[in-house]
Amino acid sequence: MSDSKHRHVHAPRRRCLPALALALLAALLPQLVGVGAAHADIAPYGRTLAVEGLADPDIYKVDDNLYFMSGTSSQDFLPIYTSTDLQTFSLLHRYDPDALDPDHRYCREWAPELTRQGTDYVLYFVASRVDKGTPCPSGDSQQTIFYATAPDAGMQFGAPDEINEDTTHPRTHDTKDCPDDGCENAMRLDPSVYSDGTRQWMHYTWFDPADGTVVSAFPLDAPDEVFEVTRPSRQAEQKVNEAPTLFSRDGRQYLFYSQGNMKSRYGMQYFMGAQVSDLTREQARRSFSSPLEARDGRLIENQGHNTVTDRHGQFYTLYHVAEFTADGVYAGRDVYVQPLMFKADGSLNTLNTVDLRWSATGGSTYSLDVQTRDGAWIPNCLSVGSESSVTFNEVCTGADDQVVHKADVAAFRINRIADGQTVGATTLAYDGYTDTLDATV
């Protein structure tokens, strides 16, 4: 069994590394022979629906043929799923802490974290806790982090326990007030436990009365070595940094986190570093996703609270997608899975943006057409004006806000317009994941 943590779920459309390599060759073929009516049956780098109605996913990998997944549901329990192939998930059972604690009632169970410590499986989770017979949540209760253990892969977790009980270290704290030794010691949301091969690390979020939701961390064997990871400092973050998750690849450590209000402009960021203690805001902050917006600024969807796993050497990210109504009102979340594609320097290609650049000609304006994988063209997807670059963010604002996911694009066409007429065009084949395309028009 593998004790690697945060190497999590789901291969899209039954693809593993050799199949992905073949799909990449097929995607690049038009660049070699010229772009015609591009066509492909599937999007090898696209997202696949994993579980409807679930959010805040986390998966523990036992091996390439066994994974356990949990997440936030709309009810007061935590569902636990199992998968043998990262494509289909079966509900193993539901963890209800109320049924196991004779003295307390729990509600708002969120953001579970599955891991293994020694021979035990461990479930960390967020909840409000009150005395039995008391409304939950109560006026004095606040969400905090608990944990429960199971002796084997049956995942039959016992009664919840408190973290670092009766200490001055970061700990479970179920009332609204801050502890006397500081708000940073009240563990509130989004537990994440990760092994770097030498130590296990706990990441969590806490509430700063001035700045909002902050991410901190400590090694499980030395909770007094707590350090701050990141706190919101820009308007775009909406006073929220949350949902830390970690993984490693080729000697590098990575930490994802989400920023912004989950019912608003939510998005994922990440840090890279040589070791876990390096993964803080002292490193370059890199963007991984951004919300989809209509031409008038209404939200179409956002993505966030992800986790990462691998299968047969291919890495995947599992994340929730929030959908919004035609009026821009939040309408619920589902969990998707998608391959991660890395650049030569170890950084990641983004989830949903492509930067296109060209040499602009004076007196001209430009527009962008998009070809989908079925060969159809969407004309005037974006109107660019006289600029020499544009970022495609999966929404064709010039075509009734039609959404075309990055992985479903087969080609882009940059049109040069002078005196109201198209006087030149350059068509670029697209592989479905690259962040940047350069052209001369």
C-alpha cells in the first residue's frame, strides 16, 4: 500500500499515459499537415463529471487500483466513495458523527480529508458541534476541525476526537470566540494532511478578524512549529484564502489553494518549492483557474477546492465546479476530474485560459474565431479591437456567451480587419491544453 497523500482521482474517458500520448499526436497532426476541418471524437485533456451534487473533494490513494473519496454533501453526513479505476465511484457508506457521539450533535459537515497514519485510516472533517438536544448550529457555536479513525479499509470511522486537545497549539475550538492565545490557534476549515516522505504536515484555515480566511500549517509531530502559508491581500481574493492541498512531482512540492468567495469569483492558485516549508506567499503566486463570466460580468461558473492524484504516472486534479443561473445566481456544485499538464519548468498549464499574441498592424482591428473538435467554427468569438493579444477564457462573449472549454478547442483563427473588411487571417491548430499561442498576422 502507498501512504502518499493527495494523489487523487479519476482518469477521463479511460485514458492512461500511452493513450494520452496518442491523443496528443492526433491533436498536433493538423499543425503538421495544415488545418482543415479539425475533428476528434473526444477531448483527451478535458474534464469528466465524477459526482453530481458534491463539493470540496478529497481522495486517498491506496494504489493504482483502489481510491477512497469523500466530499461535502448537502446533508449532515459525509459520503465515502470507492473507485478502482478513477472513472466510476460507488458509495461505500455515510459517516454520521451524531450516531457515534453520545454527548454531541454535529452539523455543517464540510471539507473531509482522508489519510492514513500508521495502520489506521483517519478522517479529518469540519463541523459545528453542540450538546445533544441543542439546535445545531447554535448562537455560540462555530465550525472547527475534528478527526475520527478506522482500523482498516472498511472505513468504519469511530466517534470524533479533538485535535491537540488541552494544548496551546493549533487545535479544535468549537465556540465563536478566539482562543486566549490567538485566533490562529482555532482550526476552522479545510484540513489537509500531506506526507513529504519524511514528515506529515497539517494545513488548515483560520479566521483573522481583520484580513479574513488565512492558511497556516504545522508538522503533526511538532505542532508548535506552526507557520503561516498565505493570507488574502488583494481585492480579487475577497478576504478568502482556503482549501490547501499538496502533492509532489519530479522532486518539486506543490501547494494549491483557492481564493475568493465560493459563490462569486472563486479560483485556484498554487505555489512551487523544494520543500513544504517553502510553499508560502514568499514564492511566486501562480494562477491555475479563473471564473467564467458573461459579457456583462454575470458569472457562468467557477472552479475551486481541488485535490491531486496520479494513476499509472499520469496526474489528475479533482475539483468542484459551481454553476450559476442565467441571472448569475449560484445554483450548486459538482465534482469533475481532469488531467494535469506540466510545462518543462515544472509549472502547470492552466485549467481554462489561453493567451494568444500577434503583431498588430496600425489602423487594423482584430477578432478571434474558435473551431471546436467537431469541426464547427464559432465566428467572432471575441472582438479584440486594436490590441495585439487576447486571453481566451472559455467564453465567446461575441457569440451569445457560448462556452467552449479549452480542451474542446481544435483551432483559433485571428482575423485582421481594416475599413470594415477582413483583410487577413491566421489559423493556429490547438492541442487542448497549452497556455500560449503566438502568431504574426
